[in-house]
Amino acid sequence: MLALLGAYSPHADLPRETFVTFMAVGALGAVLTAAYFLRMLAKITHGRTPDPIEPAAAAPAPSEGSAARPALTPPERAPIPAEPIAALTRYEYAAWTPLIALTLLVGLWPKTLLAVTTGPVRALFGGG
């Protein structure tokens, strides 16, 4: 997000329209990345959703002039029984709590992380 903010107001010698275009593409990429990540996280933590068991629909009869084609049906999957989600265990709380706390800390107060990394980055790149 800091890169997007930097692209919004580039140096006076640089073409602003190009950087605003890059910013829009970067923002779209950030939104898609968040959506895909949340979808992946939901699949990992919650598993597959149960499919309702429905009878197969009858295929319509072919007309006289057309060749008979087999009806396309989705592949067969065993239905997953719908069970209530169990409460979190102590181990899950112990794993998720620091991740959530650090995500909120860095997201709401990014200066806490930037203050730690500013000195080494300046030393690496020779800045003042």
C-alpha cells in the first residue's frame, strides 16, 4: 500500500499519468490477491462445503433431425455430511492469536514495523 501511495505523487520530473495507471493496476492486483488469499484460507480452515444430494435430471429427448448426444453431467462426488463446526481448541487459539495481533498491529500502525526496518535499509542502500 505504501508503494501505491508513492505512485500517487511521483517526482515532478516523472509522468504522473503513467504512475497513476500503475497505481490503479496495483490496486486491482491487491484486491484480487486479497480475494484469492481469503478464499484459500477459507478452504484450508473450513474444508469443502457439503453438496446437497439431488436426483439427476432427465435428459431431453433428441429431435428427429439431430444426432443424439449424451447429456453432460458433473463428475460424481460423495456428499459430505453437514456437521456443526467444533469450537476452537487451545492450540488453535495459540496459533491464531499472535497472527491476528501482528496483522492488526502492522495494518493499523505500520510505523512500528517501518521504524525497525528504516535503519538497516538505509545502511544497505547508502542513504542518510
